[in-house]
Amino acid sequence: MNPSSLITLTVPIGSVSRCDRWLACQRLQDLSIPCQCQSDGCLQVEITHPIAILQLRSVVQQITATRSELIDWLERCLDSDF
């Protein structure tokens, strides 16, 4: 993508603790996805390629899903035929 077509998403995850938002931001930065935690509780993420959307979803899911939801998701992945 060229710089003029960058997408910036603001993800409201206010029900997640500030510490968990910071961990999500750190993980996204580890994945080379530019982001920052906003003072209003949102996580601002700059999407520069399609894979970044999937990585964002995965990181947010890790901190917002319940243990049983994560187990169900993993089982569906293991049961799928690729």
C-alpha cells in the first residue's frame, strides 16, 4: 500500500483494563503494527497491509475472549481441513 492509502482504525476496548490495553499495544508493536493507547481507553492502530487486520483481530481476541471461547476457537481450527 502506498502511504496515501493507509488506514487508521480506532478499536474501542474500554472494558479491558489499562494494563491489558498496554499489553495489546506492545504485542502489536512487536508485530511491526504501529499503534498507541489513547487516554479515552481506545487503541489506535495503523493498518498498512491486509495481514495486519488479522493480527489485530487475534491480539484483541486474546485479551477479550473467555477461556472457553479461546478453547472453542482452537478446537475449530484443529478440526478444519486445509
